[in-house]
Amino acid sequence: MLDGGGDHLKAAVASGNVDTARNIVTFTGGFGSSVNGDLLDYDKRMDQIRQDADDMSERYGHGGKSAAVTWMGYDAPQSVDVLRTGKAEAGAGKLAPFLQGLDASREGDPARQVALGHSYGSTTTGIALRHAGADAAIFAGSPGIDTGNITDLKVPPGQSYVLKNDGDPVATSGWFGKDPVDMPGVHHMSTDRSYPADGPPLDATTGHSSVDQYLRPGTTSQHNIAAVVADTPAQLTLQDQPGFEYRMPGGR
């Protein structure tokens, strides 16, 4: 889907079949992102996450397939407007009905939806999730989600996650509210080097980039995103606050 309205070209590109997939992850990029400059790289990374989620689901989960959507349906900030929430609020007004539409198109067979936002896109995603529900949310390199209380979002308890790299100045900025890492009820997923029991070591990620860091294949960060999409919590590497116990949906 392409749209030339607003300040910049808009697009939403899917990898996998959104009409039949059991899981759908929708990715929203942040500051400086554009269709011309970033869509191909975003789509490549999201397609790999989809493939990895399918592999995890087959090996450790319910076996259901996933689909990934790269959503570039808003005018992401390109300049000093990144310091204000105006474009996030406007973008959330478009992202929320998009997420609702994914369910509506399924005719009574809704998918499990995961909303993933990076940087300013995490702020946009957080605001959108006050109006449209998701089954899980992931905030990567987040400057804040415009609330200090995760219960303001229409996400089930225990299904919100955050990724924060060492050396990421945006994720420590607090521009748009409390750091999600410090919010009760949000799982802090590791981005450090890790050693899965049944696979090669996974690299650490640093800095703020999405394509080169948070979404990069072969990293703990990307592995964790795929595990959330696949709904295989045993594959997650967490750095949760003391006493925060993971509970599967439905109290299992």
C-alpha cells in the first residue's frame, strides 16, 4: 500500500500472509525514517524476524505462521519536531485504526497482534495503544511512550516489553516520559551477548540504530523480538526487575 498524502510518501508493506497468519507484528520506525530512504531495509529486517518467528513457533511453540508489516503511514519527524509529540500523536491517530483494521479484515478470526516501535516510533506506538489493543507490545530504543503507567495501554498484563542498548542516548533521554525499563509491568529484554542452549552465540547490540542494531539478525535483541512474535516465552532472555515473574497469558 502506497499513499502520497501529507508531507512524505506513506507505505505499509507486509511479509507473509496477514489474512491467515496466526501472529502479526507491525513495525513503526522513528526519527528521520522515510519510504525512499528506509523501506527496503526495514522490510528486509522484518521479513527475517518473520522467518525466525516461524522457525521458533515450529520448534518450540504452536506451529502457527507469522506475518510482518512495515508501517510507514505517518509523517515521521525529520528535524527539531522530534522534540515534540505532535507527529507521534498524529501518527497514532493513523496507526490505531490500521491495527484495528488488521483484525476487522479477518472476519471473526483475529490474529495475535504484536506492535513494535523503535525510537520516536515507540512513542507513536505507545500513544496508538491507548486506543487500539494489541496482544503484545515491544518498545526499542524508546525516549518514552508518553505515559508513566503501562496500564494506560490496551495490552494484556505482562505482555509489554522493552529493549535498551548500551550507548543508546535516545533510550536514556526521557524526552517523552518515564523510561519503559523502569515502568512496573514491562519486561526488560536483554540486548547483551547471550548463549542459547541449542544454537550459536548471539551478539550484543549497542547504540540507537534499528536496522544496524536492534533489528540485526544474529543478535540477542533480534532473537528476543522474534520470540515475542512467535509467542515462545521460554526463548526470551530477560533482565527483569527483581521479583517480576513472567506469567503466560491466561495465568498458565
